[in-house]
Amino acid sequence: MLKTSSIPLNTALMRNIHNLASSSAKAIQPLSDARVTTQYTVTKKPDWAPQSTTEMSFLVISQHLLEYCIKEPFPGDPEDLRSEIVQEIMRTYYAMRVGNELETKVEVFNSICRLIALPSTTVDEKDRRVLESKGSAISVLMDSGPGVAKRMLKEDADSLSSLLDLLETLISETLESGRVDDAGAASLTPILVVLYKFCQTTNEFCVAVKEKVFPPESEEHFHALVQEEKAKSAKAANMPPLDAPDGTLRSKLIKLLTWPQSHIKRFAGELLWLLSGGDPQEFVYRVGMGNGMPILGMKGFAQMPAHAYS
């Protein structure tokens, strides 16, 4: 890799490394421990290679290659293979469980955040390479701990907005395409898992996500609707969400509560439960009684009497 600037060749090399790491657990430790040195000449030094001539690990080399690949314009023309390299690097990181080390691997964390923050749209709306590249990065975050969530808020607050923008894009694409198959589930599960995990382990992250999903400027209206609902003498047996206008992120998340795939329904519900503070009354008002029944059942509130959410 350090001897060539060829994108096709580096794509093939990264694919082979990914295949090795994912097919043999015994290969991961040697890959992590390996160190290489090289002496560059003006004619041989690749455009993306690290400046250092000291010992370099695979993480250092691949992170520099990643940074080179996501430079604008990304993903480039249809023949540009940089997005494939990016995805192979992320898949290799996932196989190596690099997410467990992101609290200390600051450069890798920063590169992943920059990848997630890239604009999701391209000149050709059918070009899915940016979304697929971002999705591969989300898979790496699935192994991260609360320290990564805190770092994301403290050092790169835009990353949270980028995560939620990506979530909304993926939900919209899945809902519009009607993909209720495994492919649709595969695109949504990793980001729902990451958001749920970060919200569960890091209260500050949960508060920040809640402000994005349920914007503060809408909360006064929501609470007014709650008071109106409480004042009603007759309670609707299948009360809809009180404030989830079509096209909003909260509306799209709520639609996932009736999704056929159980894990999509479960993680969307668990995330909305956390954003409701674990309060069954608030949860019902936000998502609706019918939509919320599966999660309410799991939490022990399935047999809620009419006055239980009044």
C-alpha cells in the first residue's frame, strides 16, 4: 500500500485485508500489531501516505488513506473507486472491532466523524455511494462506548446533527421505497443501535438527541395538547400521536414502530422510550397508544387502564 498511488490497486489490497480480517479471527491481532517502515523517494511516495518514516501501524496507514479518499469531490465520477476503498476500510475496522478503541484512537474517530458529516446528496440522486460509505462507518460505531458519545458532543457537536440527518435520510429512503425486506432492515439497524446505545449510556447525549427529535420550539404546543387530552372525559382507545407532523423526524421514527422487522420496531421503540424519559404517559402522548403497545408490553404497561395516561 505504501508503494503505490493507484486507487484500483489500493482497492484490491484493502478488499484482501478486509477478507482476511473477517474470515479469520487469528489474523486480527497480527494485523493490529504489525508495524512497517519505509523510505520514500519523491517519485515513489504515494499522494496519501503519512509523512512519517518511522514505524507505522495498519490503523495509521489506513486512516491516512481514508482521509485522502474522502476529500472533495467525493465520491467522484462513476469510475472513481475511492468510495469502495472507504467501505473496505470501515468493514475492516468493524471486523477488527476498532470501535472499542475509538476513545483513544482520536485520529480514526475524527476521520469517521468527517465521513459521516459529508453531504448525503450528489449531483446524481441515484448515486448511493455516499450513503453506503456513511453506513459502513456507522457499523464501526456500534462497538463504541460512552466515551465516544461524550467526545462527539464535546469536540464535534456537528457529528450529532450529521448522525440524525443520516437517520432521517435512511428512514425516508426506506419508507418511500417500501423496502420491508432484510435490505431495508440492514440499512436502518446499525444507526438505530448506535443512537439507542449512546442515549442509554450517556445522559447528555440523550438530552441532545431529544432536542433534535422533539425540538424545544414545538414542546409548548405539545404540552398544550397533552392538557387538552387530559381534560377529555372520554379517552380514545387508539389515541394517535399528539404532535408528530408528517415529514418530521419524530413522525418518521414513530412509523418504524409498526415496521414488520421486529428489531427495527424494537430499537426505534427503545430509542423513543428513552427520549420520553422512560415515562409511559409521555411515551403514549408522543407516539400514540396503538403505536406504543409493543414497547409498553415489554415494559410491563400493556394492560394500561384508560386513566393510566390521563
